[in-house]
Amino acid sequence: MELNKFTEKSQEAIQQSQTIAIGLSHQEITHLHLAHALVTQKGGVISTILQKLNCDVKVLGEDLLHELKKIPK
């Protein structure tokens, strides 16, 4: 995958997904890692859209983290 072809925010989200997976001792990056990175990204499009839809982004981020912790190490 050529990261330089992605937007800066996309690159940040992918890198954050990897950081989350490593921090939780996971062997692979899943959709949950990417979702958590996108939802919690400062100034990101996803969190902005969710907030406009009256979604509690903080709670969603916590819920995603809870699910991530269920993944075997």
C-alpha cells in the first residue's frame, strides 16, 4: 500500500490504527482499529459528521475501545 497516495488525514488514521493494534498487542489491524482511529481523530471528517448527526463521539470511541479489548492478543 502506498501511503503517499492517501490524504494526510487518511495517513494519520492508518498510522493511528497501527498504533492502537500494537498498544493492545494485536497481531493484525482490523476495521475496529480503523474505526476507532477515525472516530477519535481530531479535526477529522468522520467525527465532524457524527457530531452533526448528534452522535456522542466520545461514547462511540469508548464503545469501540471496549470491543477492541475483546480481541485476543
